[in-house]
Amino acid sequence: MHYESIPLIPEIDVDRIYTIHYFEYQKDFRFSGESHDFWEFLCVDKGEVEVAAGSAAHILKQNDIIFHEPNEFHNVTANGKSAPNLVVISFGSTSPLMDFFRHKILHVSEQERNLLSIVIREARLAFDGRLDNPYQQKLVLKEHPPVGSLQLIKQSLERMFLSLYRRHTRFSSSAAIREPNKLTTKNADYELYQRILSYMEQNITSNITMETLCHDTMLSASKAQRLFRARHSCGPIHYFCMKKVELAKELIRSDDRNFTQISECLGYSSVHYFSRQFKKFTGMTPSEYASSIKGLSEREDPAKDL
């Protein structure tokens, strides 16, 4: 029997990475702007920002993603009301399919958010330094990065781009009808997952337990655990505590309340317990975090000296 192979030619090939950033900006942060000869995208994980792309200005909200083509001037400004979280990644690609993304503002799905989270996770494992320095222009690879980290970054970005392309072209209409039973199950699980998320958001300033969560959402503990472990590799209560800390970080960056007021606002029993929980999830005390973000935000932009 004679076998014949089919060459695997990528439709989108990300051949290099320049920067990977996950920013937690203060509410009044402004990046004056730049242009460079490679691609970049900005995705809003939380909050709202104004982004300039060439001569156009756009307001981006949570889960919006904007692509900047090579040599396009771009900047970003927080709205002065909320402290945004942003993912900014610059990369090289000469694939013709990238033309689709020129001047595009799209909305990322849950699947695409998960792929983006893999990129951030692997970047933290593979590169030295912090991902939240807005003026960092060079990634430094660790001496012994985990096996496959760079490949996972590459593949996750390519999969995210392909997913965005498929969802926003005619391809998606025919592909969506496949495997209806599996899709129905996934949709049902997603609705239950969203029910828990909605409950958490409504009670973010309270203390909830597994018992109260299951009672109020009418789900079993095993079902709730399975839904969250599949998506976040942790249980729902751990995830809830993490989200409270994320909100605390946003309130700290907004600079409108002191730590005691933030602790009370979020329903912590004391400012000391709040501080312990904050350090558990961030590795820093609230004071250390505030100083760190303030220092990065107020650092002089080296681009001004060029």
C-alpha cells in the first residue's frame, strides 16, 4: 500500500513575539502612543478605555479587541472613572489571512478568552520580569523555561486568531450546525456557569459559602465544582475570593478609598483579614500593590527621549 502525505501549511503563522503585557492601570493612566513595524492587539479584560488607531479614536469595553497593523500609530487612555485591565501583545506575522484583522475591532468569546489566558500564563512561566510594565520593550527568556511554553504561546495565539476569523466570516454559519447534541450540552453547562457568575457578581460585597451558593443557584455542589474546575482549575469559592481581590485591586487603583474603606465595602470581617487574603492571591500586601502600580504609572516614558 502506498501512502501519500498532506503538508500542513498554516493559514496564520505567528513567527515571533515582541511583547506580552497584562496591565492593571490606574483610572487616569495615559500611554502617549507609538508605532512599529509589527502587529499589535489590545484586549480589554475589564473596564473601558479610549484607543487611538491612526487618526481614528475608539471606545473599547470589556472583551473588545482591537488590532493595530504594522506602522499604525496607536495610544491608549483610561476614562478617568474605572481602572482598566488590559492585555497588549505585539507579534510578527506575514500570513495573508492577517489582512482580515486590519482596522478591526472584534468581541472575544469565552473560548478565545481562555486561549488568551494560556498565553498570559505561559508568558509568566517563560519570561523573566513582570508583564505589567508598559514601557518594557524586550522579553527576557528564563534560563530554563518550561518545556513547550513558547510553542503554547504561538499555538494559542494562532488558534485565537483563527477562531475570531471563523466567527466573523461566513464559515461560522455552516460549522455551527455540527454535533447538535454536544453543542446542546455545552450550552446548558455554559448557562449554569453564567448563573453562578451572575450570583457572584450580585454578591461580590458579601461573604458566600458553598452551601449558600448552591442553595441560591439551585445547583449541587458537585455540579458547581465541575463547572469551575473545567474552566479555572479551582472551585467556585476559591474563584469568588479571587474575584473579590481583583475588585479590591481595581478600587486601590481608582485611589478613591483607603484600605479600611475598601475592606468594609467588600464585606471583609476586618482590614487585617482583607490584607491576608490580598497577599494570598497576589503575593503582595495592599500597600505594596498600591506602591507598585503607582510607581509604574508615574515612571517616565523612555519613548519621550527618543
